[in-house]
Amino acid sequence: MKNCQNIIERIYSDLKDIKDDGKVANYIPELGTISPNNFGAHITTAKKESFGIGDYDKKFSIQSISKILSLTLAYHLEGENLWKRVDVEPSGNAFNSLQQLDDDCGIPRNPFINAGAIVICDVLVTHLENPKDDFLKFCREIANNQTLEYCKKVAASERETGYRNFALCNFIKSFGNIKNDVEDVLDFYFHICALEMSCKELSEIFLYLTEDVKITYKEKEILNKNEAKRINAIMLTCGFYDEAGEFAFKVGLPGKSGVGGGIIAVQPNEYCIAVWSPKLNKKGNSYKGMLFLEEFTTATTSSIF
Ligand code: DON
């Protein structure tokens, strides 16, 4: 990518010391212990060029970004039947909302809100012999990176305060759309949210969502082109909850955020970018991360629009 390193250096220095109106998530107490000043970004291109700035090599809790990985594995294993269990419509609601489930008879609006991700975890608990170990092996294999781990402290902290997720899982089970034990499904869900990765690792693992990169799992391509197109489409329309429109408007790429302050975005013909800054805006998305990505797609004229 032409001038990429210069561009990210300029954006980084423009944003590094701006007043950040965001707040670090502390509803999961362990997440509240992170230094709010961490700030980094990394780009990996489909041609394997690599550009990083700031804290791009530090690992952090990727939280909801892992919902792309669990969705990918569930889609790989279950095929089109998956969409009988979870819809593909933006919710326009907060990520942990219970509101629409009653009217929608326990079918979550999409796989990226907590309700949908919990149903995806249920699908994986049915398919996998040892869900936590097998999911970690899947991530390590597709990233070609054996250092990936869950942070046990974050998973435990999330379980202790996971009242809403317990409510969501039990409520969905009352409609018959959770097949396994609630404890097992949520133990798995809390662990996948507690996966730790750096911006560099994130920008590498999601290269399978770009057109020319083929990644296999157990010797089978993880997603074909059409399936990758669909995951990108759900990221574009649902990756930022009730801020998905704003992200498409300002950044113009499929993406996904996490309450650890990370965001990944994919330019399907060209690259994957990950940014990290722990302070979140009111909608739960990284305040500086959003600004960084907006400036990046503008400076590189690389949005999909
Ligand atoms: O379940 C939760 O609330 C968190 N483990 C994940 C939430 C999250 O990252 C939402 N994303 N912006």
C-alpha cells in the first residue's frame, strides 16, 4: 500500500493527545484495570505487507471481535442451516439488549449482538467435543499463531457480573433456541470474549475475509467467497450495534468492535486493519479507534464506497 506507514504515523500523531471523551468499560471489572492511554494500529495487506504504529504489538481483550471467529466456525460447521437460529438484520439496539427477543420468539436479530453470539456459542457447544480447547485450536490454526490464549481473569470477571448474559441465555432457552446447558454455553461464551490478541495479530487473523487469501481449517477452506461476502455484509450492517450506520457513513468498511477498545475493519479487496484505544464512546465503541479509521479510509481513499 502506497505511503501507508507515513499515513498512519500522521494520523497517530494527530490523535494521540486529543481530548478523548470516552470511558474505559468497567462493567466487566477486570477490563477497568487497563491503562486508558494504550493506543495502536496495524494493517496487514492481502499481499502480506505489514504496517504498525503505537501499541500495535500489545495483547488486549478482544471481546466482541471474537464473535466474527465464532460465527465463522459455526458457519463452516453448520452451513446455511445456521440462519434458522439467528437472523441477519441490524438491531438498532445496544449490544446487550433483551428488548426484541420476545417479539422475535427467541431468534436474535444478528450474530453480533450478545443474544446472537450466545446462540452461535450454543451451536458450537453442540458441534465441538471440547468447545474451549477446540475453538482455541481453530483460532491458532487459521492465524498460524500458537501464542493465542484466553485470559482466565477476564473470563472469571465477566462470569461474576454476567447478569444480562445469563438473562439473555435463559430467555432464549425458554423459546427452545438454546439446546445445551446454560452454564456450559455461557462458560464458553465468556472465554471466547476473553481471547487476547494484539492489533498485529488481529489484522493477520482476519485476512481470510479479503478476497485473495485462502485459509484452511482441517484441510478445508474455512469460507468460500460467497460465505466470506456474507460475513462481511453482516459486519457492515451489524458490527457496531446502534452505531453501525455511523461507522458505514464515516469509515465505509465492514468492521467489528469490542468493549476492550479494539476495532477491526476489512477492505475486502486489499487489507485488514486493527486499532486499539480502550476508552469507549456512549455506544460502546472505541472513541479514538473510530476517528483513526475514519481518517485512514479518507487518506487512503480505500473505503468500499
Ligand atoms: O458480553 C459482553 O458484554 C462482553 N463480553 C462483550 C461485549 C462487547 O464487546 C460488545 N462490543 N462492543
